[in-house]
Amino acid sequence: MKSKAYQDAYKGLPVYRWYKRNHKGQAILQPRPRLYCIDKEGKFNVNNACPICRDEYLFFDYRNPALIEQFLESGTDRPIPLKRSGLCIEQYNLLKAQLLKAKEYGTIKFGVPFRNFDYSLWYPWWDGEEHVKVQRDGVNIESVHPDPLVAFPTHKRDVGNNWDQWWIRHDKFARKAK
């Protein structure tokens, strides 16, 4: 990742930046990515391989967090969507596995959600406060969500409609159309 060849090839941009899958139509309507780009003999299965399979020096590994971080959404620890990354499904699964391994080994930083524990469940002698109010930047959760259990009125129920008759008529119409 720090070599001159890598810098010349990718110019500091993410690996998938200039990659475009070979498909007809708009990017929104593209089909599912292929399962794998390289077959068991080590030959390319397709003409347009994914960005990781086409470069023999790039591979996902928990010790290479710079490559894994290129495929993460900015500011999070979640991988970018499969169609946007351009990876084959095999490499995408490998990315998710190595991301989990990198979190376990501590090579990638991620946020851990804050939890309140009731210590009296584990320590019967505990007589401290039951719940300490969590405040971040002077705002407590109750002021943001004052009543989390709001009872909304139920939607008007469908009563008196005979949908079964509609399907019977639809089947007759469909048979006539053939």
C-alpha cells in the first residue's frame, strides 16, 4: 500500500474508484455481482474482474487496515454496499470476515455502544443507584425522546371486503386472456 507502484496505479484514491462493472444499462439496474472472478485453476473467469481479483498484490488481510478502510463507509465500521464496491461475492465475504478479524485484533478502530448495567443482578449487596442518567454534551436521552412508548391509533381495518371473490374473477380473466 505504501509502494511507489501502488501510488502510481491508484494515485491515492480508493481501489474501486475508477472500476466500472461491464453491464448494460444504468448503474441502478445492474445485476447481482458474480460469485467469483478467478476459478480453481487460477484463471480469470470473466473479462472484467473485480478490483481486488485483478491486482495480484492486493488482498484483504486484518494486518492491512488501509485496504479494508477503503471499502468502509466514511465514519463507520460498515462495508460499503456490494454493488458500489464492485467486488465479487467471494471477495466481499472475505472483506467482511477480515473486517471482523481486524476489529478483534484491534487494527481498526470502531465505536462500542454504551450500556447501563444493573449491578444488583450480579451483586446482591449492591445498593447503588439503579440507573444513572446518561448525558452527552449536556443533553439527556429523555429530552430527545420524552415518551418512547407512544401508543399510535391502529389503522382502519379492512372489514367487509371479499378479496377471495376478486382472486376468483382474476383467475377467470387470466384464463380468458390466454
